[in-house]
Amino acid sequence: MATRNELDPLLAQLRRAVWPWHQRLDRHPLLAPLVAPAMTATQYARALAALAAPWSVLEAELMPECAAIGLAARSKALTADLATLGVVPLPLAAALPPLPSAGARWGALYVLAGANRGGTLIAQRLAQRLPSAPRAFFAGADEGAWQRFAAALKAAALPPSQAQAALAGAPAVFAFLLQHLDAHVCLSATHLA
């Protein structure tokens, strides 16, 4: 596993480019309970309901790239968790931005692979905080996928124009996720009341 000092320069640039977006997503009212010291079953259900539609769209769009790095689809697990909870997903409230180039798709894949990596940590927290909650979605996260993504990105050796497209694509996907979540902040409180 590469240390921070051994990171591919593009991977390090992507990390810096999305840091403020990542912080906004982690602090979003619908998702913040997932990384907070305490979480209720209702907060967990709201987070899953809010994540389902954009996750499914992003995962479907990047299916070839996910397959290439061995990143397993987790949308069905998310749907199963929601069904067990008796909750329907919130409708998609934003459009996935166009990903017209290989670079833009690498940027989007960075977000999906990173979310997968974060899912392993959330799965551990869920096991401690809500042990009876269904957690197939987060438990299905594959920590090794991040290393495979990083290695594939480095091997791709994107030319400068495609690296710039990746650096634009990743924040665009974060913006898509945040736009969707923002549209549902008020709705989710009544959706699961």
C-alpha cells in the first residue's frame, strides 16, 4: 500500500481538489450521522434512503470502470437494506453530470472508490452502534478496491488534458451528490416520520 509520500501525483491532486467537497458531504445533515459518535435507526434509514438513487445512477454509469478494477456493485445490497427497513428510496433530485471523457470518468470513479473505502469504516461503526440494523450495503464495501483504483489510475498515466478532466469530474460528482441531498433535507424528515 502506498504511503502519502508515494502517492501518484494525480491521486494527490484529486484528494486536494475534492477535500472541501468531501467535508461538505460528511457534514451534510442526512449523512453526518453515519460518521457521528451516535446514530439512531431513523437517521440511518434516512441516510440510506437519500443515498440510494444517486448511488445507483453513478454505479450504473461507471459499471465498465468498476468491473475493470474489481469494484463490486452494491446497489442491490442498498435496496435490500431499505426493504428490510421498510423504507423507500428518495427520488433522484439531481442529474449526474456528463462524463464525456476518460479523464472525467476517472474523476467520477475516484469518488465511487473513495465512498467504497469509507463504507468499510461505516460498516464497523454500524456493527457497534446499530448491531441489529441491516447493513449489507456498507458491509459489502471492499477496502482493497481503493488500492486497485489507485494502481489503475497510476497505470493509466493520463495525459495532462485528461488529468484536468479528472480533476473537474470528481468535484462535479460531489456537486451532484450534494445537490440531490440538499433537495431532500426537509423531505426526508417527513418521509420517515
